Amino acid sequence: MKRLIWMMIAIAVAAILYYLSRFWTLSLWPRSGLFGIEELRPQGSLVGQWVRGTDFAPFELLIWAIGAFLILTLLQKLYDLLNPPPE
């Protein structure tokens, strides 16, 4: 049961990271945004939107990759902390 819960958490985090990236191509909700929140636009690419107009805009993909790596590393550390290996 624990593995199923952790797998669902990993899938949810992966979907969120995919939505934040420039590779999201699905339009699953109206243009007004998810739950009426304009910042959650249907075409994704939120990292690009956040860094647009700054000096970091050319490094959007790198910023996303580093952030995804850090988030997945923290998720793995949390899993290891909560599920110690049997001795």
C-alpha cells in the first residue's frame, strides 16, 4: 500500500513538473486558467512565463531542469527517510 501511495505522489509530481516545462502541449482547461486562476494557463510553460523579461529568460530550460532535479532529489530523500530499508 505504501508503494502505491508513493507511486501516486511521484506521478503527481512528474505531471506538475511536465506542466511547468515548455513541453506541455495539452489544453485541458479554458483560457481563463485552471479553477479561474489566470496564472495557471492551459498551455503550460510556466517557468518561461516567470522568467520572461528578465536576464534569465534564455536559461529557461536549464532553470526548469535544475528545479526538477532538486524536487525529485528531495522527494527521494523524503522517501528514504520515511521508509528505512529492512535490516
